Amino acid sequence: MSLFKKVVFKLRGFKGIAKYCWLKVLGLKSESYIDLSAAIFSWPHKVRIGKDTIVEHQVFFKYDGPYSE
């Protein structure tokens, strides 16, 4: 494997960690680290993800409104 491909692979992992941290700042509740790089959230503070959860690619978490209970 070329050096370029290795660097790109590592950067993609960093992007996922950075997105997860940003979603946590916005209010996402999860019990452990989950790779959410391909998931889309309209209101992350309304999402609660349990431990040992696998989220598939291109999942869209959509809610009716940010302030609904």
C-alpha cells in the first residue's frame, strides 16, 4: 500500500473522531465511541445511542422539531 493511501486512511479516521466529538458538544448522548462519519443528524441533542451499537452508512436521524418532547 502506498504512503498516500495510508495517510488518507488515517485522515478519514480522524475526521470520524472529530465529527463524533462535535456531535457530543451539540448534545448527542452515547455510551461509547461510535463511528458516525456517514450518519446525518438534524437535531443531535435528541439522539441517544446505546453501547455496542452499529450504525450503517447514510443513516439520517430526522425529528419533527428541535423542542418537541
